[in-house]
Amino acid sequence: MIWDGVAPFEFGVVCEAFGLDRREDGVPLLDFGVCGPQTGMVRTNLGFGIEVLHGLERVEEADLVCVPAMRRGDPVPPGVVEALLRAHERGARILTVCSGAFALGEAGLLDGRECTTHWKYTDELAERFPQAKVVPEVLYVDSGQVITSAGTAAGLDACLHIWRQEHGAAVASAVARRMVVPPQRDGGQAQFISRPVPEPEAETLGPLLAWITAHLHEELDVDSLARRVLMSPRTFARRFRAETGATPYAWITAQRVHRAEELLERTERPVEWIAGEVGFGNAAALRHHFTRVRGLSPQAYRRRFACGEPGDAADSALPA
């Protein structure tokens, strides 16, 4: 759903994530459409136009309604608030990217709900909508029906999170591979990464991260990892957080959960075997971490995603 003032890059994030035909990669084809309070040419915040073919009646058919970044100071057009409220009332999920969260605030859909936006605007969001539970710095917040995300890259993370929830890790990874982005960054990861681009004279930890993902079954503590890159444990921990935005423990745990997802989907191996294969050691530890991150047990996840081919899933209506 877009209107005058839409940010084209964030709009493109939603189109890229949900609008392309990736059936050759085993990804379900979605019934994707762009709608707004007016049809015809909508002006972006960069001055050029985007043609909108559908009015707000298209929202009535949607399982997921996406609102990309919009100009925060502009009034929300008539009909948008009502369309969002009706969508929410009938159970549709709503995703915002960056400043799109302000439209949900105007609709009252952030009241009493944890939410986020770009780190530059979190204070403003909290001030304008004091009943919202604004969580600063995180990449995205999934509060059930409403998912709010930070800036551009975090919007992609939230989209992949939705793919993973609805169709499993294998489909989400297929979408991520086509977009050449990491398949998973947890919503709780900080927006702030001290040095997103390593200084030219600094050696990146990229090769080590690749090694870790291939050796998740091994003991991976800070001391041994620091020795591999010839750093002190303290320097290594600081560099790791600067490059990934997470502690070594949190990052490795997330990779182990992601690998467990893939094995639960693609194999019939018992949970105890999978726990050892991904480095959790035993089924109890896997269940603990998996349930904390995914909100359901490994067996429940397998029942939901292991049956049928990804492409067999029913099409969904997803206006942006």
C-alpha cells in the first residue's frame, strides 16, 4: 500500500521480497499487487512517479499488507486508516518498513504493542504515539499480526522472517540466495554496527564466519575462535560484535537454530541426532534454544514445514 511521498528503495524491498516469480527455485508464487488510496501516478519522495493500478479494495483480499517508508510529516490519506483497521480486524498480517510504522500509529495499531522503526525516528515515534511500546535499535519486531522493521536492510530481514514463518527455512533461504543477502538476522540484533565496512588495513572476519557455519557441530568458544584469527579473546569479541552486530554466542546460536530448521525440514533424522549435528549437544538444549527463538518446538516446526514441496503451498494475496 503506497501513496504520495513513498520511498522508492523501501518500496522496492517489498516488491523484491514478495513480487517476483521464483517458482523455479521452489518458492511459492504469491498474488502480489500494489494498491493505494488513489490509482494512477503516485509521486515518490525523490520526485519520480510510480503507477498504481489498484485502489484500497485490493487490501480486502490480502493476507499480508505491506506499508513501505513514507514521509512522516504528511497526513495519512483518507481511507488508509480504515483499510488498515479492517485488515487487522479480519486477521491479516501487516508489515511496515522504516517510517511506514507511523501510518500504523495513526491507525492506533501500535497502541500497547512492541514496535520499531529506523533508529533516527524511534524517539519521534514514541513521542507521537505514547501508548506504543517502541523498541529502539532492533532490526524488526514481530508482535504477532503486526511486524515493524527498521531501515532498508532490516526491511529485507523482516520479509525473510515472514517467508520463514509461513513456508520454512528452505524457502526463506532460496529467496535470500536470489537477493544475495544473508538468510537470517534475528530481529533482536542491533541496528547499530560499529564498523559496517572494515577499515582497509583491518582483516575481516568473513573467512572465520564461513568456517564457523561449516563446523557448527564443534565446540566453538571465544578463546578457540580468537586463536584461529590470532587475536586476544577481548579483541576478538569486540571485533566480532563490530562486524556482525551480535556477540559470538548469539551469532553462533542463531546459525545453529537455522541449520536445525533446514534439517528438520529436509530429513527425518531424530531430534537428538540433529542436536548433535548442529552443536547443541542434546535434544533438551536444542528444544530450549529452538523454542526460544522460533516460538515452537522442533517437532512442531517439523510437522508444520516438513510435509509437501514448497511450491505446493497455496497462493496468497500480498498487496504492497
